[in-house]
Amino acid sequence: MRVFSIIIKSVKEQLRNFWVLLLTLAMGPFFILVYYLITESYKLDYTVLIVNEDIEVPYRENTVNLGSSLIDFAKAYHADTMGIPLTIVEALDQSTGIDQVKQKKADALVVIRKGFTAALANAANPANAEMPEVEFFGDLTNTSYLISAVWANEIMYEFTRQVTNTPRTLKITESPLGVTGSADEFDLMVPGLLIISLIMLMFTASIAFVSEVEHKTMLRLKLSGLKAYEFLTGISLVEGIIGILSVFLTLLTAVSLGFQFSGAMNVLILLLVAGLTSLSIIGFSLIIAAVTRSANEVLVVGNFPMFLFMFFTGGAFPLQSDPLFDIGGYPLSLQSLMSPTHAISALNKTLILGLEIGDIVPELISLGLLTIVYFIIGGLAFRRRHLRMSN
């Protein structure tokens, strides 16, 4: 009977520590879900864009454009070889194709240069030194690009072999996007790690809000005539400074270890993205503070959103999911409900792919909107839970 009493007592104690119990039970399923999404992100599915700049020339008693024939051959090759996880899409022009690759809507761009048909038509002539020219564009550090380029190479060599009946090779040039031609694996991780340094504000900001409740100082603050916006502004300003300082310490460490970072525009972009992300995390911290009553509870409850923000936004791992829909060409998924998703995307585009600030406007708008939503939800919830209790 005494053992039974101890069991009942222990169960009640576990239920009193509800958040700790929930964290313990949720960790296993959580990481199963994380690694499932990681493996889903690496499913074999590649898209190659092809732009044909070739012109028609006389060939074997006809006028042909072998660039167009190559595109048809590539599509038929894919259809006949069902085991190849490759999609061939014809793009309008080089500029459009590069934009699609930068926006991760395709893995590689192949441009068939002018004179492709003429070079193949004269391939049987030993005196002809001209070779059919093709150029590849892509993120040279991206595995999807490398695999796509290998398949595209194979298709093109097979096409030229059938047309010319010779083992003559193509003249292929490769043009990296941004700094991907020189970036290593460490460089690719830095944008995500910069944002992870801001995610940690979730704890300091939540504790800053909830400590006023825990230490019974909220009532005195209200009696002093302090307005709600003054209270939020004061704490948010301090936490924002901590966030900016954290980002620059993280960046300084990365630069000292070899990360390439330069340019006044890059500094301004980093400040803008870091500032908006800090505000969004502070706004989300209000939500955490609204459901907790002490710093100890914050340290437990805060683990749930911290893990979500770290693992499901691409901060700790390069994670992608299929978009639910897009607005103005900007894809949105469930991950888009978490502000670090947009911040990491913005820094990857500017620091790694070399895009301009105009190219990250969708990310900046998304960060701003999420910040407003977080503050509205957090402010209303904090007021309902804690400010009424202080009356």
C-alpha cells in the first residue's frame, strides 16, 4: 500500500511540473519529425532550365536549329528514362533563368550559345576548330546543382554524339552565382548561425518580461503611471541592442575563422535583417511570457519554440519544404510562420548569392508583418494573463 501511495504522489508531482513532463515526452517525436523533414528535403528531384540562343543554319539540305532539337531531345530523354529524377524546362532568357536559380526554383541553368548548330554542322571537318558552346550557371556549393549538371552533361554529349557520329566533346563553361565558386561548407552555414544567435533572445527577453510578474514589481510599475507601450519599448530596446551585439560577435568570430564579409551595403543589410529579426523574436517572447509565471518556467517552455525556430527554419540544417502557395512569386510554407525562415533566406541571398537589397524585399516584408503579429498576440495575451492578476 505504501508503494501505491508513493506512486500516486509521484504522478501528482509530475503533473504539477507539466511543462517539464511535456518537454520530456515531446523530445523523441520532435526529433523524429525533424529528421523526417531533413530527409524529405534531400529527395531526388532536380530541375534544369535550358535557354536556347542558337540560330537556324543550313544543315543536311534543311534549315535547322539544333539548339531547339537539343531541348526536345533532353525532354524525350527524360521521358524515356523514368529513373532519372530530372525535369527539363525551357526558360525565356539567361537573366530570367538566373533569377529562377537564385530563387531556388531550379537547380541549374544551361545556356546554348549562338553558333551551336553551325559548330555541330562542321564537326566532321577536321580543319574546323570551333566547338559547340554551352554554359552552365548555378550554385557550385549546392549538391542539387552538381547532380543536375552531371545529368545535363550526359544528355548533351549523347545528343552531339548522335548528331555528328563522333566522340567530339562540347565546349562547356561554368559560371558560379555570387561567391559560391569560392565558398566552402563553413561559409554556407554562417547566415543560419547568425540568425541562431538572435533566436537565443527568446530566453533573455521572455525572462525580462516575466520577471516583473515573478518579483511582484508589475503592480508598482502600474501604480507609477507607466504606460504599456513604455514598458514594452524599454525592454525591447535593451533586448534589441543585445541582439545586434550578439550578431556582430558571431560575425566577428566567423570572419576570424575565414568567412568573407565586406562592403558597406552588406553591413547595412545585415543590420536591417538583424534588427527586424530581433524585434520579431522579442515579440514572440511576449507570447512565451504570457504562458509562464517564472524564469524557471521560461527556461522549460522556451525550449519548444527554440527548437522549432532552430531546426525548422534552416538555421541548424538546410531544410526545405514544398510551398503551400506563393504571393508575387515568393513561396510560402508552414515554415514561413517563423520569422527566422525569412531572415536566413535574406542573408543567404545577399551574403552567399550576392543579390541586392531589392531582391530581399519579400523577406523584409514578411519579417515586418510577422513582427507585428507576434507583438499583437503577445501583448494581448500578456495583458490578459498577468496585468489583470496584478490588480
